[in-house]
Amino acid sequence: MDSTRIDKWLWSIRLCTTRSDATELCRGGHVRVNGRPAKPATTVTLGDRVEARVHGRDRIVEVARVIDKRVGAPVAQECYVDHSPPPPEHEPGSGGDRDRGAGRPTKRDRRQLDRFQTRKR
């Protein structure tokens, strides 16, 4: 196989959980192939660079093998070379942590959490 659709490939290598998710990413403008915006039917070939914003994280992968059927995770990892920046580290004690069994957050706790989340964005 020389080429396949980008939405099929993203689903096959397990970057997206469903093919419809991959299609929506493409339609929403969150996927680029070799620097150009990609529609769901855009084809990818060996050596193409795919940039996708998946689950709030930028993923940059290079096509190492073209597949169009979903395969197991170990095989899927062999189909791309990951050039993505490392995921952001979770900062302990950064406002979102609560002790187990602390109960339901109070109104004050919720306001502090909302303030923290809006400041972080």
C-alpha cells in the first residue's frame, strides 16, 4: 500500500479512538500534513509529517508505515516516529488536588478552582 486517507491512518495508529473523531479533527482544522491543512480524504504516504492537536496536546508524527486497518498498540507504534514535545508535567499542589475522602468541595473551593483553571489557560 502506497497511500491512505489521513483520517483512516490517524485512527489506525491509535491517535484517535474512533474514525469519526479523526474525521472531526480534520474538518475542524486541527490536522496538518506537511505543513498544509488536511481534509479527511487527504492522502498520506511514507515520510509525510503529520501535525495534529489531539486531546489538547500537539502531536507531531512522521509516517513510517502506511496502514488503513486498526492494529494492536505495539504494531501501531511501529507505524510512526513521534516528534512531539513531551507532555506538560502535572504540578503537585497546584490547586486541583484534593485529599481523598475530603468530601464535596465547598463553594469557596469551587471558586478557587475556577480561578486557578482560568489563570492556567
